[in-house]
Amino acid sequence: MKSKFFVFTIGLLLLSTLSSGCWDLLEVDKRAFVSTIGIDGNKEGMIHLSAQIPLPHKMLPPGATTGGESGKQFSMINFSANSVNAALNGLQAKTYQEVVIEQTKSVVINEELARQGITAIVENFIRNSQMPPQAILFFTANHTAKEILSFSPAQEILPGLQFIQAAQLVIKSDWTYYVPLWEFGQKLVHKATDPFASLISLDQKNKMFVTAGLAVFNGDRLTGKLDMAETQYFGLLAGLMQAGGIKIDLPDHNILTLRNVRGDSKINVSKSADGAPFFLVKTEITGTLNEITDTGKELTPTYIRKLESDAEQVLQPRLVNVIKKLQGFNSDIVGFGDKLRIQHQDMWQRTEWKDLYPTVPFAVEVKLKIVRDGTLR
Amino acid sequence: MNKEALSPPTTPVNVFALLVVALLGLDFLDLPYDASSFCGPSGYWTIVISFGLMVLPLVLLAVLLQRRFPKENIISASKSALGKPLSMVGNLIFLGSYLTWITLAIRDSTTVLINCFLNRTPAWALVVLLLLGIGYIIINGLKPVLRLAAFICIPMLFFRFLMQIFALQGLKPDLLLPVFSASPVSYLKGGLATANAFFPLTTVFLIYPLNTKPQKLPIPVLWAATISLLSFFLGIVGAIGVFGAELTQRFNWSEFIAVQHIYITFLVFEQVGLLFLVIWTSLFFVAAAFLFSVVAKGLRQQFPFLNYRWTCLGLLLLVGTAVLLFPDDFISRTVFTEYRRWLVLPVTVYPLLVYIVSVIRGKRALPNEK
């Protein structure tokens, strides 16, 4: 009995050592949650890092606030250093709270910095277990990351949340394609493909963010951009467009627009006579007829087939042009290299893909199918 | 301590629960590393090859040993087959392999927890907490371990598979192709390298006499191994299919990172990785307790003068000290990655040796041996 009491007392004493909290304890009010990280840089190798920190009391709905001045829903802190992590550490000196990146939703990187190579930046984020791998990467177009982050949009929502909410909408998989950090990292180290990410810019006049177009990379260097239309064609080629809307100027000057457009491609690699690879891209597109300016005609199967055929003739050279443009950037974001790796391992192992890709011969076949016609015959 | 607590009668269902918890709890979340480094995009075949190379012969060997020594585990069977001096050396190497494995496993699990969540917590604090918990479970014999394993088995399996299926989010089939991307020699090497995933299955040589239905021994063992195979296969496919063979090789715990990358809109848990780690740690806890318990029991069998509880305490202190002897994670990881492949050898070759010698020498269970 005595020994049990002794063990019980010792147990209670030992338990009391745990009640003071653990080494990683950090109260919520002592955390500065970063929603978006912005990274700029100069040619001397300095990194200018900006962090957007939401102010929860400014984000309450009208009526729920207890007064106080209105204004931005977030605060910004900045620090410059010669590496991303050094700058992140430096941010700690700018606030009384602990800067916490576990809730970061997006990372905005300056396009000029991206042209110098971003392996070190991406690797730093992937190595850091506190950084969410789902954070979406953006590259700036014509602005600095700091400008993007400090901008207050007309739609009163935290900018960091605005980006992520847009990325969650399947209909946005059209003008741009949102790439999370893990996927960018995967493409970066995968020898048979190149990475790409969404472009972001500002519409100062209307106080809005514009996420449209793609930043395309050759290895870890940004080498070019696709505009909104080109991004759509790339989406059709790469199977990324899930519910897009495309406009087609038909040869007879009529305009055909389709909605809920989905596109996907099958790429077959064959060996040409000289042993070099030849790529045949078969793109299949489906969509719902949304608008045809040639009004008054009944949508008979023959007429629909004519529309489809005309649209195929218009789209085919555009898809070819996008591929040629990407070859010009030496950026294989469609995944030709991956198809060569899968279909002809022997050839892939003998090939220095980056040398071959810019001039590799290819052909594109487009098959368009209008699957629905709306409420009019 | 009564005999039943130390050597509780174990139904086939209990055997299944113990083995499946041990197999999945001692999975170090980096099987895709070995799989992809040997075989590239089609590294998922390595674990199937491991199953064929290790599990099936192992089950056959367990059945053969059980028929020859129905009431004796490998510790007492080896005494009959090899004689006392040789069997003592063999048994110590056999049990020592488990101890080494536990030491490396505890160090690795501590490293995962510190790296991914408890950044500022010192390693010794986690090791002490882990060992105290294990000590509490095993101090009353194998029976509490058995009950705990049976209790957590189904819910943990459910959540583990659920998360592994969710981890397939964003999977690109192209990254898993071509279906055969390596030479047969590479597949064989990969299969041997990943065979250590089935290391805990070798504990069957220590527990089969407890089985209440000896004739049904292969069923729970094969079920446990098959379910683990599915989980390992899913883990490898998830990691390579999402991150590609190249990036998978750069992660320390790629299966965990694959779970961490899950993104589900409006999900309460923004980081599913934390939940996965809680589940994995629970499995690990019970799995490690099981290994400690069978090693302590095995040592007591070898040296009858030992007291089970004091043996457990000694083992906990020994392992705790050994875990903290590693100066840094780089050394522990290098040692772990390299040596766990070789640790499979003593625990598989020794039972085979015992069986072969017993056949050659015509030895069977001693009539007076319990």
C-alpha cells in the first residue's frame, strides 16, 4: 500500500513538469501569420522579401467591428538580405510577434529575379517543413512583388485569400493555370519537363488584380511569357483546360464561342528515317455552343459539322504557333520530353533533350466536337 | 508476473493485429526513396518483388518451424537444433537485431517529429516521453500490447489508407511510366533494398507458439503482410506519381510529404500531414512496444534468471542512451538507411539456419521443453 502511494506521488510530481508547456508553445496573439510572401531581387544578389500579415480585426463584417479606423486589412513587413531565408529571419526583427509561415497561401516572385534562376528560392521553401507545399506560386508581370502585395483591391478581401479562392475555381483554369509550390518543384527537377506558373499584374485603374497568362521556364530560368489567348491554347494542348470559354473567328467572318471547353492531347512519338524523334499531337476538344454570330440558321448535324470543321482549321495553326513559341523559349511545358522518355527509353537516354527540343519536328491534328447547343435549335 | 500476462494465448486475429500494427508502425515513410533510386518511375514494383522474395519464403519457414517445434519459438528451438553455446550466440544476434532496429527507428521517428512539427523541442525530451510511454505499456507483459494492437488496428488502418488515397491527389500517370523502366538486375536490387519494410514480420518466429490455432498460422501472417504490401505500394505510387522519381529521391520522408501536400477546400485541417503523423506515431508506439516486449521475453527465455520487468527497464535505458548517442540527424539517417537493409539478414537467415540444422540433425521439440 505504501509503495503504491509512493509511486502515485512520484507520478504526480513528474506530471507537474509537463504542465508548464512544451518548447514549441506559442500563443496565437504572439504569432504574425503570413498570408503571402513577395520576393524581389536585384542583380547584385540581394533579396527583398515582403510579408503580408492579415489584421483579423479589420476583416470582420460591417457591424461586427467595435470602431477604430478603417483601412487595409493587412500590414506589410519587409527585409532585405542576400538569401530568402536570411530575409525571412530578418523579418523577425520587424515585429514583436513571431513571424509564422505555416499558413502562407501564396508566394509572389518578381519576374526579373526569376530570369536569373530560382532553384535556390524554391528549394528553400520546399526544404522548410513549415512552408505549406500547397502555397501557390505567382510571377509578376510589369510590377514588383512588393507593389503586388501592398496593393488594396476594390473587392474588400485579403489579397492572399483572393489568389487562393480564384485558384479553387475550376472555371479559372482557362486564362491561367495555378501551380502549387510542390508541383513547381516537381517540374523543376524532372528532366523531361519544364515548369510554368501563373502571371499576376495590377489593373490600377479599376483597383484589381489580374491573374492571366503564364510565366514559362527553361530549367529554373524564366525565359518567356504566354498571353491570355496563348495560355488557353496551351491549356488545350496540355489537358489543363477543364471548363474554359474560347472564341473562334471563323473563315466566313462569323464568330463562334464555346463554353465548358475541355481539351486534351495524345502525343505519339515516332522515329523518322534519320533516327530522330517526330511528335504527332492529336488534340481533342469538346465544348458547348454558346454563341454563333451567323444567326437564324438551324443547328442541323451538317451545319454543326461544318462549324466544327471550320473551327478545327482555325485552331490548328494557333496550337502550332504556341508550340513553336515554346520551342523558341526552349521551354518544354507541354511535356514532349516526357512522352519521348516514356515511349522511347533508348532514344531518351541517348538524347540531350534541351539541345534537341527547340528544333524537334512535330505535327498537330485537332478534333473539335460541339457536344451541346444550349436552348436554341 | 503471471505466465499468461507474459505469454498470453493469441488468436489468429490478435496475431494479425500485432503484425499489421508492427509492419505499418515501423514503416519509415521513405520506402519510395529506395524504390525510385533503384528503379526510377516504376519503382513501385520493388515492394511487390520484396513480397515475393521475403514474405512468402518467411511464411513457409515459419510453418515448417512450427511443425517441427510446435510449442517452441525460435529461441528454444535453436537450443534443440544448435546446442546451448551456439544457440546463445545466435539468439543474442537475433534479438540484438531487433534492439538495433528499435534504436534506429526511435531516432528516426524523433527526427521526423522534430523536423516537421516540434522544431524547438530537444530530442531527449521526445525520446524520454516515447520510452516512458512504451515502458508503461510493456511493463505488465505482452498482454497489454496485444490488447492495444487489437484496439487501434482497424481505426488506424482506415485512416492511414484514407490519407494515402487522398495523397494521390495531383497524381500524374506519366510520372509512373514506363511500366518497366529498369533492368531486371535493378528490380532485384530494389526488391532486396525495400525488403526491410517487412522486417517486423520476422517477429512471427518469436510469437507463433502463442497462437491458439497453430494450423491457421499462415492466414493472419499473410493477411498482415498483404495489407501492408497494399499500403506500401500505395505510398510508393503516391510519392512517385505526385513528385516524380527525381524529387522523391530528394525527400527524407516522401510518403509523409505526399500526405502533407493534400489540399482539400474547406477542410478543417489545413495540414493533413499533422493528422497522418499522429496516426503513424500511435502505430509506431505500439509497434515499438511490441518489439521491446518480445525482445525482453526472448532474453528472459535465453537467460531464465532475468526478471522480465527489470529486463524491460534495462532495455529501455540501453536504447534511450544509444538513441541519444547519435550526434546529429545526418549520421543517424546514413546509419539507418545503410544498416536496416543488412539487419534483415540475421532475422531471416538465423531461423533458416536453425531449421536446416534441425533437419540435418533430425532434431525436434524436446519432450520436456515447454
